[in-house]
Amino acid sequence: MSHPYSAVLFDLDGTIVDSAPGITATLAYTFERLGLPVPTPAALLAWVGPPIMDSFRDLAGLDLADAHRALDIYREKYLAGGAYDATVYPGVGEALRAIHAAGIPLSLATSKPETPARAVLEHFHLIEPFDHLTGASDDEVRSAKKDVVEEALRRLAGSGADLSTPVLVGDRHHDVEGAASHGVPTIFVTWGYGSPGEAAGAFAVVDTPEQLLGVLGLVQRR
């Protein structure tokens, strides 16, 4: 059976898991440790998805040295427990397994560094469907979504995947723009953290994992 897309790239935060509770609590702890005012819970939601070093710079106004100090505080706390204060969106695990069962190469493509990304997927028993787990580099040098997508495509190509018609699934404008920089279309999911306006440029918008499988030309396996 042929499918409309030859490979699928999947965002993590806001697409596979609702990771906001762990991320925002860890950020609040980080601000407290730095002696800075803690943003409101609503304001901290803007941090979920984009590269965290960009947010330390753009949202918190930290210089590079202070951003690295903040990152060290954040990472230690997050890996100690915050990473697991999350839930898998209903139906997404089944969708990932359906893509894998259909024989379509599947790669993670997240701006979260690969070490915590792997830890999250292992915790929720979602490693098996993926051919590759691509994220930001642990040193955050590779963190922009366009660079993550480039690396995911490189790894998929290296394992012999057909990249004639890849697609990315994500929930923020960073996903849409990062994929578009490599000519990859995006399926925008509405159950994540993005506002409706962030779907601009996506070729499809879906409200449920079942709709996502329909766009991918798959029938969910029971």
C-alpha cells in the first residue's frame, strides 16, 4: 500500500506529550534560584516548545553567561524529575505505532535536547516506533528547529529512508517555519500550545490523532 508521505518527523512537547507542568515548574525553580521574579504560569507557557536558550535571551533578557547559568540550573532540576511531570496526549501513542506498523520511517524532531527527549519517550514506553530520535544537541548548539529538521533528514537519509515526500507534525510556528526552510510541509496539531495563528503556512490542521492518521493516509489499527 502506498502512502502520501514517505517519512514522518514528529515534534515532542505539545505534540506527543503535554509537558508544560514539568517545564513551567522547573522554570519557576530556575528563576527563584537566580533571584529573579517568577513569571506568571500563563507567561511561562510561551517557553514550551521553542529552544530554551532563545527564551532565556528573548523572554528573560539574560545575557549569554547568565543564560548558560540558568540552563545548568534548569537542566539539573528537569532531569531529576520535571521531565516526567507530563502526560501523553490521548491517541498519540497509538498514532505513532500505526505509522511504524505501516513501515513509514519515523523520526523525532524536537528542540528539546536529545538526552531528556529520550528519557521522556522511554518513561512513556514510546521509543519503539521511532527509527531516529533527533533533537537539539545537549550543548544547545543545534537547537533551532530548522537545524533539528536538517539533522533528522540527514539521519533518515543515512539509514536509507525515502525522503521524496517527508512531512513534519508539530504544534508551534517554529515547527512550520523550521520545516519549510527545508521544503518540508507541516501538519499542525491543535491540541498543543500553539495559537491558531501559528498554523499559518501549514498545509493541514488536525484536531485529533485520528484526523492526523487520515491525512497520513493511514487507518488506525485497533
